[in-house]
Amino acid sequence: MKAAKKIRKKYSPNKAREKKTRARRALYDIKVNHLSVRKAADKFDLSYSFVQRRVSGSVEVEARHGTGTVFTDSEERQFAEYLSEMAKRGMGLRPGEFLDLIQEIVSKEGRNTPFKNGRPSYDWYRHFMSRHKDILGLRHEVLLESSRAKLTKTKLDDWYSSYRYFVNEKDLLNKPERIWNADESRFNLGSIAGKVIGPSRGTFPSQIPHLAGSSSKARLTVMFCASASGSIMSPFYVYPKPPPKGVNPLNGGIAGGTVEYTENI
């Protein structure tokens, strides 16, 4: 038990980060201030061999004991910033959805990982959250209507001022054709098949399809993207699997639209 506690303390995330900081400072003094390896090691309470291996390049500065991480610090930081931004936009990912995303990335890039079936465990997730607790946290979502009710004129003015500054900084103030915004809408498909107003049998003798999944939570998602100049891209539709038989969901829709089917909806 004492040995286990000693190991946990030795390789705790905070202690590892603090040691990496000392290692970077030691290398800085060696390269910039021309301090000897031994003096730099003594100055920052590091072993001579630890510093020497990093000076020679045989070991990376960020290297640590134990098995190597699947993702670099930079990659993990990008994940953290992505999760934060998605939540701000009202499309936050739940822990399981985040792990699904990581599994997809690992699969597409063919990475060799210790994850079972390429999917990280919740233990990895908890450590990831701990490593990036400065910008991430598990938060309760608030209904959009409630958020809008709390919107004040000051907050609205601040948002527009910030947006104008952003557009001006990117040199897009007088280029509305280069400013695009995308958003999605979801429509429940969990209704029970019944009578609907539709084409007569003479004009459409085939059966009228009922696009509904096996679950009451099945939804159709439509993504639109438009520019500030008024141009609109063709819509993108996401239907739940299985695809409907005997009918094309794009019939009667906007020309150029695209449809895909998924089980994760």
C-alpha cells in the first residue's frame, strides 16, 4: 500500500508538469546562459543523467516515465479547445460522445493505441479532464430559451462590438460574400403512422412513406449555410437508419441537397 502511494505521488500529473517546467528552464540556462549540465541539474533539482539525455537529444524534453501518451500535448489542447467552443455554441458533447469522437479519430488515422477497440476508457477521460481543467469542466446545459430570456442590452451590444472588431480584423467588413454562417435544425420523426394530406391515388398510386425510426427519439437533422450577401448553400440532411424504401427523401427538396444516414442520431 505504501509503495503504491509512493508511485502515485511520484508520477502524479501536477508533479510531472512541475518537473517538465524545471527541465525546460534547465535547458534554457544551458543553451542561453551557457550553464554546464551539472550546474543546471543541481540548480533545478534534477539528476545529471536526466538533463544530459535531454541535452543530447536522445530523450525529448516532454518525455516522461511510463507508457507514452496517444496524443501530444498540442493535440490534446486542440481537443480541449474544440470541446469548449462546441459547448459555447450550444452543441456540447457528453463524455460518451467525446470518447466516440476520439475512437473515430484513432480509427481514421490508424493509430496504435492501448485502447480497447480504439475507444478510450472513462479512466482516460477523467485524466484528460484533469489535465485540462483550466479550460474544461462538466457543466449543466441550459435551455436556449432560458439563456435568451437572460440576455440584456449590454450583453447584446458587447457581442456586436466584439463581432464587428473580429470582422474588421479579418478584413471582411466590406466583403459580405465571404462571411458565412451555418446552423442546424432537428425535427422529431417519432410519430405514429396515420392519415395525412397527400397526393391523390391517381397522381401517386404508390404508398405514402412514413419516415420514422424505430425509436421515438429519432430525428431528421437539416444543416443550412448562408452568406451575409444572401447566398445559400444546398442543404445537408441527416436521416436515421435504415434508409426509407421506395422513396427518395430529396424529392421535392431544394436542388443540390445531399442526404446521409446514421445510427447515431
